[in-house]
Amino acid sequence: MRTGDPLPEVGDVLTALATGLWHWNTATGEVRVDAEAARLLGLPAERALLTEAQVRARLHPVDWNEITGVVQLAVAEGTLAEVRIRIMDEQGHLVRVVRSRSKPSFDPVRKTYELTGTLQEVAEPTPGTPAGRSAVTGEWRRSREAFLLDAGRALAEARSTEEVLRVAAGLSMPGFSPDGLAVFGVSGDRLTVVGHHGQPHSDMNSFVNMPLDTDYPAAEVVRTGRAVYLSSPEQYRSRYPLTWPLAERYGRRSWAFLPLTVAGRPMGAWMAAFAYPVAFTPDERSVLTTVARMLAQALSRAGAAETQRELTDGLQRSMLPVLGPEIPGMGIAARYVPTGGGLQVGGDWYDMIPLPGGRFALVIGDVQGHDVRAAGLMGQLRIALRAYAAEGHRPDAVLARASHFFHGLTASEDDPGAMRFATCYYAEVDPTTGTVESARAGHLDPVVRMADGTALIRATAGGLPLGIDPDSDYPTTRLALEPGDTLMLCTDGLVETGGHDLHSGWDRLRVILERHEGDLEELADALVQAVHGPSSHHTTGPLADRREDDIALLLLCRQGEGCGCGDSPVIRTPVRRTMLTVAQAEPERIATARQHLRDLLHDWPSADQLDAAVLLLSEMLTNVLVHTDADALLVAEVTGEPGERRIRVEVTDSGDDLPHKRRPGEMASSGRGLMLVEMLADAWGVAPRGEGKSIWYEVYESTDPDAGRGGAPEGDFEPA
């Protein structure tokens, strides 16, 4: 060719170089090939318009899938798409291996690709050569897919930025694993270090608050949104001479800087540094790009969740009180744990309200729901309860007024289905005497752990939850805390979390209450910890929280021997005591009374004595309900040291008729109550109480199977 002669056609040049030309439009599904490209594909050597199915039939199935990934990677990085393809004949035999190079473009509106590229025959890589080692095999693909699946699952389960970074640091990529990682964020016009792994914390100070216009790979990635691959120190030094001294001291051999893009906007950059040379083949770049996308999504989710948690947790905790100053003779501890799902905000709360005369009130409750509205209603209800308590109302009046207030608050909603209710337990405490007067609105009964570790549910009278009926009544119940006793109030989240019901959940907590030997704060932590399940292999943190409901917990102890928060100045003999009222309209509470007595005597050595004591209690309570019009008050207490203990059970009523012993015939259906008492109790008696009377019996601890055969009555009244 002489100077000045016209240049040959591009097609003629490509044909002379045995290079074919092709054009692929995914919108139409058509592939145009010239004669050389058609020949390389194993088709007649002539121009042709083919369908994707016709072309795909000539390619190895694995290579067709590889083309898709390489094209997407090239579009993301703005580079050429280069891939080795095996051409197959109709019988599935290998014809040749060709190399495809193309420049893809992407239409974001139609979600389609358009590619123009070349095909050129290349030699099959020889096993053991660098080309052979870099060839993509089926085994490598399976390893890569398994790695990406595990990485995606682990990153999806990470709940915080710290956990995301911990997962990223532990990733072991197939065939190449970085020994240094760093995640960069953007704050204004400066680069920040979100987290890193593989270098001392102090060494990252040089990269903090670096301007985005700095000649540094991560800054360039954030500015352009395109990845930067540096396969050698020489390449790093030549492209970024100003910041090379910052990276030189780490002794790395290759670097990959990839954009962390969310919704099309770079939010930062991810650096993966290698201690050995990495060529960054298309397959390696594909793995890194996929991990970067998953990492960006995980960091975005974690950041949004942390911001939301901080907001909602601050809202919730701003509505919870700070426990007041120390109360002489009393110890108090409280915990609040929001639910693990949704907004992590709900309607559980607790409060401590100072009252005149050194007394104070404890309140715990649960507004229906786990959303912002529940938290708002909780705040309003808490303020109302404080106001009614400050006015000097008794517990029953406080809850009655609060129910009327809450009903008006929720009944004004336009949607009747949006009405809410709230459970609540309100107790006034006198720290001098240990007396607790309480009223209950659909809430859980309190629990008392006695000085010797025995824990009992204290049955209390109650009414409907607040807000259901504005005219509900809430009867009061009185109990007394002995020195060393601890009162536990909680919401149902502490009991029922983890698939438990009220019974099995209480059994779980009872073990903690009765065996714990630490102070009140440690006991509170132990009770909350009891609802957490074991960690799973997918969880990066130390525990897998099973927070299905909010948890509010209040612990109050009357300081004394055994409470763990202070010693009484006077050493007292341990006393277990329980009290219960059985109303005429509530005969079913006799069963509750029997269970209370069994719980009180859980470690009594003689099963026969235990059964006898329970039988006598049932007989005495039934006698009051059948033969009088009054309610029965049960007081049962265990005193003495182990081996020499005594159980005393006393049932009081306001009836004037005193019981007397009768001689029933064989067919009589009644009249044997006092005979049973005389036979089974070690001591018993009946005493007038002004208005009413009380009948009591005692059983003395003994391992003698003949113990408890009966005893002489004592007291002011001798039965006839």
C-alpha cells in the first residue's frame, strides 16, 4: 500500500486477521454476524441474522452463563467485556475456542443491553500453564457460587455496621483472599473510614477526613463510581504517586477499590488489599463486584436500622423514669428491653412515684401494640397515673380514674378497630412496715421471693384492663414484705418469650429467682438473660436475641438477710408467709389457695404432712363459703430452722357463728371438718376476733411417718 492510497475496509482487515464481527441487541433478541464470525461459530461463512437461541446452541452452556455475568460486570465498571468461549457442534463436541471482546452499553429505561464486538480463535489453554491456571473451571464456578451464597446470607443477617464489617473481614474468597480490608464512607466533601481489618487502628489516621479530590484510589472510586484495580506496586506508584507512600508501608502487592453503590449513588468505597500479586481476571473482578454490591446493601440496611433504633430507643427511654434516690431499708432495680422487630418501640413501661410520708408507688404496665402510637399512649397514661397518685387517691381509685381516662383517649378514634387497652399493676409501698397495697388491671400477678429463696406468685384481686370499661372497679390487695423478701413485677414479655406460656415461662423464671445469689442488679440481668436463646451459626454476635415482645421488669426488696442488697440490723428467723382472700363469688380461688400452700411447702420432707395440710386448708375455706355469707382471709406462714419448722395456717372470716364438733352418721354428707382437723393437725384452735373469728391449725416438721396424728386444741375457744 502506497502513501495516499485509501485505507481498506474494516471488514476486510478483520477478515485478513481471521477476526469476526458481531452485534447483539437483547431488546430484539437478534445477533448479526459477518461471514468470519459465522464461520467461527460453526455456521456457513456468510453474513447472517441469528436469534439468541441459534447462537446459544453453538456455545457451551456454562460459557453462555459466563457471558451474562461478564457483560454486567463490564457495564458496571465501564470496561470491555472479554471472555473465552467454547464452540460446540450439533453432537456436543468441541470445535474450537474463541475469544470474544465487546463494548456493551445498557439502556436503564428498557433494561436491555447492546453489544458490538469481535470473535477470534485462540488456542485451548494447556493445563499447568498460567493461562490454564487462570481458566475458569466448573469446580471454580461451584466454589464461587457457594461462597457468594454464604456471603450473601451472612451479610443479610448482620444487624449493625460493626457486624457487617466483621462478616466482611471473615470472607474467604475462592482462590484469592485479601489480608487487608477497609470500608470508606463520605461525610460532606471528605472521605471517612467506616471500618477496617488487617492494619493497626492508629495507622488509618492518615486516611481519615481525606478530601474527595485527593489523588487516592478510594476517593477516585467515590467520585467516578468506577472500580480501580491495581495489580502491582509499580502500577499503584505510577497512577497515584502522591498517596503511594501511605500504602507502601503495608507491604501489599495488589489492591482492588470498588464502589459501594446504593440506588445508583456511591455511598463509599471498599478496599481489598492482597499480600501477593493478583491479575484481577474478569472472573475475579466479578466476585469482587458482587461482594461489593452485597456489602453496600448490608451497610445501607445496618445504617438505616441503627439510626431508627437510636431514634426509637431514645423516644422510648425518654418516657421511662430514672429511679429516684435510695429509699432507706429498700432496694430497687428496673430493666426495659424493647422488642427485636419493627420499630423497637412499644407500650411497656414502669414508673416510681414519690408519695407523702416517705411512701412511694410502683407502676408497671403494657399498652397494646409495638408501634409509635403505643409508645405515645403509654406516655400519656403514665402522666395521668402520676397525676392521680399525686392527688392522694388510693390504688383502686387511681386505676379507676386511669381506665376512664384511657377509654376516652382511645374511644375518640374514628376507627373502632383502632381502640387500645392497657394492663397495669399499681402498688403503694410503705418502706417502714413493708406493707404493699395494690390494685391490678388485667396484669400479671406479682411474685415474691422470700428470704430463704422460695418464690411464690401472689394472687391479687383484679379488674379489666384499662380502657375496656370506663366504669370498672379495681379491688385492692394488701401484702407485707418481710425483711429479705423481694417483690418482682414484670410484663408478659419476660414470661412468654421463646415459645413459653404463662406456666412454663414462670417455671423458667422461678429457677433463676430461687437459685440466684447475687445482688438485685445482677438478679435483674439474670432474669432478662433467661429469655435469650443460644446463638446460631448464622449469627455474628454473642447471642441470638429472641425478643418477641417488650420486656419491663421491676424488682423491690426489703433489705434483710438473704436479699443480696443489704443486711437487716436485726438477725431474724426466716419466715415464709402468704396471704390470700377467697370471696364468696370466687370459690375457684380455693384451688389457688391449695397451690399457694403447696408452693410454700415445696421443700417439706414429709409428703403425708404436706397432703394433710392442704386437705385441712381446703376444708376450712370451703366451710367458710358454705356456712357463712362472708369472705375468707387465708394467712399461712412457715417459721423455724430446717428440721424444726412449723407451718401455721389461719383462716379468718367476719361470721359470728363459731364452729363446733359434731358426730355425723355414716350417711351424713357434712360435719367431719373439725374431726379431720383434730386427727391431722399437731395443734389447732378457734379464736373470736371481735367482728368474726379465725380458725387455725399447725403442723410440725417431722420425718416420722406417724407425725401429724392430731393434737389438743388451743386458744380462746374450746369446740363443743
